[in-house]
Amino acid sequence: MSSVTESIDVDVPVHTAYNQWTQFESFPHFMSGVESITQITETRNHWKTKIAGVEREFDTEITEQHPDERVAWKSVDGKDHAGVVTFHRIADDKTKVTVQMDWETEGLVEKVGAAVGADDRQIKADLKRFKEFIESRGAETGAWRGDVTPPK
């Protein structure tokens, strides 16, 4: 199992960072390798990715979501993938965004990538692009402020 945790400070209020993160269909603007995300229901998304020439499609389910605090997800269709993003208020106009992802590597390319730290660099670069995306706009493209309680 591979795991990555990365953080970045963004110069927007916590609600702005959180609101933008809930706009999953905007992820291709700042996440390299993500070709598209289609929101199927309030808690289910269909992903199409192409990373290092490897194309994948999978569905994820939001397992926990609390406005301005966290969004957690897991894959639901065989691809062993889960994660959480948390939002921490640093100041009125500054937020720390932390992403933690865990996944089962498949195939030689993914195993080598994880071993040499390519995944860590990828997440760090994606967070930098998120920072540029949200700060350059100055506002979110939308919001979903629903609350999802984790299953018992």
C-alpha cells in the first residue's frame, strides 16, 4: 500500500478553499493526470485518469464530509484507493490544505513510481496548482456544503 501526505497554505479563507475542493469536476484544472470527474450523485463521482500512460476509470464515494473541515473518500469499484483532505484556518484569509491518500499500486510503473517518490511530487505539484487556481480566481467556482457522516 502506498501513502502520501502533503500540505500547502493558500491565501484564501477556509470556506473558499473548502468550497472549491467540493467542485470535483474542476479537478482537471489543477490535478495532472485527471482527465475528467463526473459527479453521479451528491456523494459518488466517476473518475477518468491517465498517469504515466496508464488509463483508469473508477468510482469514489464520499465517506465523510464536514463543511470547512474535511472531505474523505474511498473507491467503490475494485481500485483500492482512499483519502482525506482537511482544511485548517490559519488566519481570516489563509488556510492550510492537507491531503492524505492511500492506494494499492498496480503494475511495475506504479510500483516504481511509488518507490522513487514520484507520487509525493505529483501530489505536491497538484496542490501548488490548486493554490494558483484558487488564488488567481479569488473566489470558488461553486460549493456543496452538505454534511456526510461516516458509516458506523
